[in-house]
Amino acid sequence: MSTYTVKSNRSSYHIDGIKTRTNFKGQDTGTGAVPYFAESVCGALTRGRFQDDFQTEDLAEALAKQQLLARIYNRKACLNCSKAAEEVIAQQ
């Protein structure tokens, strides 16, 4: 099972640990273009300094905690992280 961590910076809350998904099949088209690759579902998680606020193995709990902390501390809940979490939860 995966471990999900709610992380914060000065302006927003993010969820780390969501697996990335891509439609790339690994075929070279000969155009020289680099296929899409991401280290995480949210680009902000690959840079900057974050504080670990909450850790759990339940993605729904991590999403709820992200939303709650954002409301309590008047910060944004990252939409990329939220949408990715909702998609994964819907597939389960």
C-alpha cells in the first residue's frame, strides 16, 4: 500500500505519493520530441521546500486533511493534487 503525505509551503497544501499516469506507450515517432514525463502529479512537489503535515495510507483521508488544513490556515488546496486524488479514489 502507498503512503500519502500532506505537505505545505507558504501558500498551499499538496498531497505527495500519488502515482503518476501517462498515455505514452514507449514508441519512438521519429520526431525527436521528448515524451511527457513527470516525477509527480504536481510539478510544485518537485521543487521548493515543504513541511510534512500529515501522513497516512488512506488517500481519501489525505484528501480530506488537505482540504481541512487549507480552510483552517487560509491557504490554497492544490487543484492538481486534489483532482488526481479524486480520480484515484473513484477508480478504487
